[in-house]
Amino acid sequence: MYGKEGGGISQARHDASVDRDAILRERKKQPVRSYLRKHRSAQLQDLFDAGVMGRHTFEMLYPGGVTEARKDAGLFKDQEYISGAEAS
């Protein structure tokens, strides 16, 4: 099957259509989601000060910033969010 000569575990993941990068991304996002659910009014700097995640990793996972992270955490839906530009 997937022994030493058959390609190993990476071949098994490929055959099962497992996207390892997506799984790792979700694991990295989980601490941010948990923190934002516990601290609903937290700002971006609060995440860094608490040691939840570094700036570079955060920007890589959430290019849309803290708003995208809040949406990912389920704090509000797309319709509920009103940007500062729309509010003024």
C-alpha cells in the first residue's frame, strides 16, 4: 500500500484529496478565533500584545485585517458589517 516504496503518507494524503496547507491554515487561525470570541472589542495590537500571533503570520492569514478575522470568528456576518467609509 503506502509503505516505504509506495510514496508514504504524502501519497496517501494526495490520494485522499487532503489539502494539508488548508488544514495547517485552519489550525493557525484557531487561536485568533478563540481570542476574538472571548475579547469581542479587541484591537489588532491586543492580539499581538497577548502573544496570540505575530504580525507577519496574522497578515499572511488575514489579508483583510482584523475585520476579516472577526468575520472568520463568526462575530458578525457580511451584511452586519458597516465600514467607516459607509457610516460617514
